[in-house]
Amino acid sequence: MINKKITLNILLMYFLLNAVESLAAYPVTREEFALLPPYCLAQMKPEWSPPGAVKLWYTRITPEGYAHLHHFCAGLHSLRVGKNILGLNADEKQDKRGFMGAVLTELK
């Protein structure tokens, strides 16, 4: 019984730690949004968008597509961030793998 609890705790820690590694990077600053298509800003930070941008992209992309657009934008942003990591040491390589894994997850 003790071995089962230890094994379950180890598995839980493994999944918790690896889940953090595959989280997508979401753009936060205006500079980061400037590197993405304009519909990303309208969907993810409507208060920063020009007047009418949200309605424009909502109708062009369709309500169904617009609702999930943040995944595509996060994938594009994660790809850009991951590509800029050189991967010279083990930590950078792990970070790069995490961002690239997030790209695949977000773009599914």
C-alpha cells in the first residue's frame, strides 16, 4: 500500500511538472501583439483594439472560429518565442521543447 501511494505521488508530481512545461506563451505586451495578426489583439485584448475591430473580426472569422482564435494566436506567439531560444544549455533546450510542444497543442 505504501509503494502504491509513493508511485501515485511520483506520477502526480511528474504530470504537474511536465504540464507547466507545455503551457503556451500568451502575448502580454503591445509589442508582442504587434508581431501577431490584428485579429489576435481584437480577440485577446479588445480594450487595446481600434474601435470596431472586435465586431469586424467576429463577423469575418465566424462566431465559432472566433471563440477559439486565442489558441491559434497563442500557438503563433509560442512559435516565435521558442524559435528565439538558442538552446545552448539543457535549460534552454527544455524551454524550447516546451514552447514547441505548446505550439502543437494549441494548433490542434
